[in-house]
Amino acid sequence: MPPRIHYAKIKYNRNIGPGFFRMLLACPDAAREARPGQFIMLQVSDSTDPLLRRPFSLCGIGNDTIEILFRIAGRGTSLMASWRPEQIVNFIGPLGRGFEIPETAQAVYIIAGGIGIAPLLALTQSIEQNKTIPDTCIFFGGKTAEDVAVIEDFKPLSATVFTATENGSQGFHGLVTDLFLNHLQHQRAADIDRTGVFGCGPQSMARVLGAIAGKHSITCQLSLESMMACGVGSCLGCVVKTQTIQGSGCQQPSEPGSFQYRRVCAEGPVFDSRELVWEGE
């Protein structure tokens, strides 16, 4: 369906950690259309300051509601932190291409860095509701314990949760991709063959995660974080380099070195990791 403006009532806007907020919006029409991995473009001010809408991944999808998770990072999100229940806000969406769960998957590994946990929470919710995959593990990383503490507000989760912090203040001491790789190296090859990997986080994390998945021949879907101006594919401000996948398991474009630009907001934000061409490759 073409994108349109929805008006929604805030049900709650809760501070769940230092600078982190969880906002529930009542909007039945948007909730019916929404899929895990999609996002909305939210108007954060009635004036021209800030002028542009802000993109937010859906972290939860209900029968009549959608939910977003955000962190105060500038003027727009600072204004949002002051919003109160019953306030009416408007957004465009849901937008973009979401996640697709492989039908043959028996296990799912979900890897998140920082605020990248948001779309993966909606994915986890969908997996748990459908009860089609017996084993789900979340690997969640951040710089400090405060960065990963937000997941506590979303429990109980049936998924097994592993955490990593760069300063060692909680869980594994190091990067979340190293934590995931350590776990993967202890799995049987037969089990890895029936695994799907989903990730979202900083570009450096996404690049490493895609490489790990490629080395182990695992299907990997990445939700890319990108600055967006319009969110609907008109401004071409969020393009990434991609290549064509020729058949299952092939990572080479039709012509070596060739690529095409695709829009994160329209053709993404979720991409097969094999499609992505990183700078320097």
C-alpha cells in the first residue's frame, strides 16, 4: 500500500533507562499493516524546528497498537521525551521491507548493537507468537551495562538472552559479534545449517556479522541504520551499494566489481547480507 499519514494517540511514553524511552501508539490501521523490520517517519514538532520527520523502527506490534524504542540523541528526541499520554501525534508508515523468517529454520540467532535492538524485539515477538521456531537466542551488545539494560523492560522473553559490553560492566567483555562467534564455534555443523541470523546495529557491526554469516554459509538478514530525510525513497539520501545474488549461496554480482545503489528506506531497511557491498570491498 502507498504510504500515508496516520494520527495516533500516545498510550504511554516511559523512561526505561538513562536516556531510553518506550512509546506505545494507538493506531489500528497502522498496526494491521505493520510487519517486523518496518519503520515509521514520526513528526516531532509542529514548527520548523526540527523540520524533518524522524525514522523509528517498530519494536512492538499489537492488534491496535505499534510501539517504538528511542534514545535521546538530539533536539527531536528531546522533544519526544516530554510527550504525555493522550497526546495525538502523526507519522507516515509503516514503511520499508521487513524481515522474512526462513521456513526451514529450526533456530534463530538475533544480534543487536545498541538501539539496533528495536526492530529485533518486534521480530522476537512475532516468532514467539507464531511458535514455529523452537530455539531463539538474542545477543545484545553495548558500550556499557546501561546500554543493554533496556532489554529488561521487555521481559519475559522466551528467547535466551546473552549480553556483551565493551567495558566489561555486564556479560561478555568485548564486542557482541565476538560473543556471537564464540557461541557459533561451539555449535554442530548440522545445527548451523538450520539456522537463520538477523541483525541490526552500527555499520561496523553489520559488516562483521555479514562476514561471519558468509563464512558459515548462514542466511543473514540485516536491518541497516541510516540517516533519512523523507523515508519514502524520494530524496535518495540513504542509498547503499548492493550487488545481485545469483542463486542460492552465490555472493558475486553478474559482473565482478559492478554494483547498484538501493534505498534503505524503500528497498530496505532489511537486506540479505550477501547483497551488500561495503566500502573498500
